[in-house]
Amino acid sequence: NHFHDFSDLVIPLYITSRQFNGEVQFVVTDNRHWWISKFRGILAKLSRYNIVDIDQERKTHCYPSMIVGLKYHHELGIDQSKSQLSMKDFRQFLRRTYSLKRAKAIKIGDEARKMPRLLIITRRKSRSFTNIDKITRMASSLGYNVVTMEPNLSTSLGSVAETVNSCDVLMGIHGAGLTNMVFLPDNAIVIQIVPLGSIDELAKQDFEQPAMDMELRYLDYKIKAKESSLISKYKADHLIIKDPLSVHKQGWDAVRSVYLDKQNVKLDVKRFRPTLLKALQLLHQ
């Protein structure tokens, strides 16, 4: 999961190892070669040495000191009361790692004739937009240059980083794809589409607060029942529709199964339009 890759591993690894300026060697267990390959660029910037797979190693390694485990602060973030580092530092580190060109989002009016770029993160299996063409047309009519992206396992992280960094607004339904906001230029805007299910606190914890810590602007859009695919499966008076908290009482697995794994969104473009207009207003500031 892309979110947990960054939140649970990459950012904690950065917090733990950045102090050594590359003079540190990573010793790993339960190695996953695909993961190492995905984040090879970041790992190479944090350590000048080859990674040691301790499960396969037969040699004895001697170090003057060792840190076992990683320093984790909170979801997708760094607590500055516990570290001299910040998410601003981390994002600058990512820009250098992937040679990203843009440090700041467009300010409309300063760059004549340039249209702000809106990146829509799409999904295929769940929490997907079922009317993406209609959303794209509406956004284009407001003056956005619209880009869509659906990263998969074969998409290089460098390619994703370049695409995201080229955009001024990123929007998507609550999910791992929004993690890519780490590559946005400063002052860019994140729009989180919050699906049905009373997951407001989760949405805030996972993406709203991290976006603010990254010096990004944040907007959200909470869908109505009529915009959820669940309305075609359950009657309007069903507890899943009218009382999501009753599902929460059944535990996280029930919430995830119903509201995250089995829900798609047909965005009401007329109702959503003011959110995109608000983003344009912010890009004028």
C-alpha cells in the first residue's frame, strides 16, 4: 500500500537516518526486492552503502553503533517537537532525489496565459470515479488543464513524482493515491473526496493534517448518498446509508469492507463545481 510505504517506512527511515548524511548502512530483514527497487532512489540518497539482507548474510558485520527499528511519529508526517527535521525538509529531499523542477505552484495572474494543471487520481477496483469524463469536461470548462493518472506496480516512482510535481491541484477519492501529494510543489492544493461512511476523522488524520504540515492548501468534498454506488445496492433507509456509525460499531473490518472496498463515486459535477472554483481562488492568492 503506497500510503503505508511512505507513512510507516519511508518517512520513519528518513527521520532515523538523515542525521548521518549517507554514512549509514541499512540492515534489513524480511526483504522485499520489489520494495527496494521501488524506493531505490530514496534509499541511495540516504545511504552510500549497499543494503545488507541479514536473513541471507553469512558474514559478521561490526559497527560502532546501531539503531534497531525506525522512529515513527504519526501518519504521513514528522513531529517537529521530536525532530529537527520537518515535512518541508522531507519534500525538499524528494525534489532533489527525483530532480523535480517546480518548488511552487502557479500563482494565477503572475504567469500570463498559463492554465493551472489539475491532476485527478483515478482508481480501478474500488473508490473509483464512474463519471470521470464528465468531471474532466467540467474542470476543463473552468480553465483547468486536466491530467488523469492511475499509477500501478509497473509505474516508476520517478515518473509519478514528475507528473505530480507538474500539477497545481491534486484531487482524488480517499485512498493511497493521495499520498502522492508529497511530490506537489509548495502552495499547491489537495482536494480529498470523502466517500460515504462517516470516515471524516480518518480522512483528516490521513490526508488533511499531513497536507497542512507539507505547506499545501487543503479542500475536501463530502459526497451525498446519491453520489455513492451504495445507493444502488441498499435502500435509502438502510443503516449502511442512513447510519454509517452503526457499521462502525461492528469494527474496522466491517467499515473497510462496506465503505472502502465496495464503494464507487458518481460525482455530482454541479455540486462539486464550487470546490474547483475555490481552488482557483486560492491559486490567485
